[in-house]
Amino acid sequence: MSGSRLPAVTLTLKQFLQRQRVLGLYRSLLRTIREVPDPADRSYLRSWARDEFQRNKTATNPDAIRMMVMQASDHLGELQTSLALARS
């Protein structure tokens, strides 16, 4: 048998929805980062996003997770605003 499999974890509906929200936020962030014109900035931002989400993936405190989601949403909004301003 190749590779190791983690045991299945049963999530509550609230946890499942929160997980979906976090994954959607991560995907939106990566999609937005693809629009950054400078390759060095794009690479830096992609690494930053990956590191932040990876570092916090074991978080279980609902309040801490909510705070991280809000911060990531703020970062996404700021990046989208900066890109829109750069285009105009």
C-alpha cells in the first residue's frame, strides 16, 4: 500500500461549512494573486498565502479561526482594491 492515509474525521455541519469557507477564501486569494503583474510579487504573495494557511491548518479554536478568516478576507479585499487601482 503506497502512502499513508489519515483516519477519517467526522466534522459537524458548522465545522464543515467553516472549512468550505476557508478553502473558498484560499482559492479566491490564489486566483487574485494570479492577477498580480510582477512575477516576483506574485511568487512572494503565493508563498505567503500558502505558508499562512499551512501554518494555521491545525487551528481548532472557533474564535481564532473566525479572526483568521476575517484577516484573510481583509487581505484579499486590499489586494483586489490595489489591483483595481493599478488597472485604472
